[in-house]
Amino acid sequence: MKKVLICEDEASIRSFVVVNLQRAGYTVVEAASGEEALQKYEQEPAVQVALLDVMLPGIDGFETCRCLRRMNKDLGIIMLTALSQEAEKVTGLQNGADDYVTKPFSTAELIARVDALYRRVSAAQGPSAYREEIQSGDLILNRRTRSLQVHDRTVELTQVEYQLMECFLQHPGETLGRARLLEAVWGSDYYGDDKIVDVNVRRLRMKLEKDPSNPVYIQTVWGQGYRWNG
């Protein structure tokens, strides 16, 4: 059963999204506020993707995103926002979102984003997950438990961060461009801004590096992409 949570306070927009998700084969859990979304998620742990409006009564979409991410690091989260400023998009991603859709959005775009994220989450949770460990210096990525150890401390990773780490560790010393990372992590049918790669790399650096502004592990190759230096 493909289950999605939609948190949107405007009933007309919520109804529109619900109908189209149901037509696409999803079971939809509805919430009109951040507080209700958190309560519904506790009652419906099988939800694999959450759509969160940014502007909500009570706690906003960013705080709701942070709470959901603490509850489940593998949950797929898409922010719905009427704000087109770059800063607002980055804020959502920095709070743990995997993707964003700017209102007004087309039905085709929304369903494509949900489908792509659902496939990534499902594949990562499926029986095909590897059981080996990948080690690079003092870092150990366990592909069975999806955990990362850095200098004997456990680093919590979101679904996207884990996939980025796995990609980097599988190609040490190799320069990986945005397009290649997008395809490896977000899929070839991703419709969003490729700057989402930069935002998630920045989040990884904050978790891994002693000095994120002068990274040792994830190095920038100007004009080309990123390179893992293990």
C-alpha cells in the first residue's frame, strides 16, 4: 500500500491534492495543521512520503518537517510553498526536506515528484539493501543499518544524505558533477533545481567536517562538482 501524508490548511488545495494522489494509486492521510500532521503520522507509521505546506496555523511547515525528521530519518518529505525566494527553499531543505514544489504547481509535476521520492524511499527500505560496510579512513557506513560512524560517534543521516554518502564512498577520489549526483540520488526523472545537490552537500559537511567552511572529506572541484577525499 502506497501511503502519503498531506498537511495543508487550505481545504480546497488539500482536496485537490488528495484527489489526484488517489487517482495515482496512493492512500492519503490528511492533516490541516502541523500538530495534526504529527499526530496522524504517529497513528499511521506506514506513511512513506509527507507533503507539507510551509505556511500553517500553529507550528509552521519547517518545524513540522524537523519533528517528522526526528521521528523517522528515512521518511520522504516534500515542502509545498507559495514563496519563490531561494532562501525559503533552502530553509526547507536545511530542516530535513528532500524536495520542494512551488505553488501554483501542476498535477503532473506534483505526482512526478511524489512518485520519484516514493521509489527512492521504497528501494532504500527494500530487501535488496546491502549488508556490507564501506570504510574510508575513520568513517564507516553500514549499508544494512544505514548508519554512519565517524571517529566512534554515530552521525544521523536523512534518506538523501545517506544516498549521497554511499555515492561518494563508492567513488573515492572521483569528481562527481551535479548531474551525476542528481541521477544517482534523485533519479533521472527529477524535475527540480539542481542546487538541491549543493544544499545537501552543505548539510553533510555540517555533520562530518570539523570545519565545514574548510572541508576535508567532501571537497569542491570548482566548475566540475565534488570529490570524496577519504
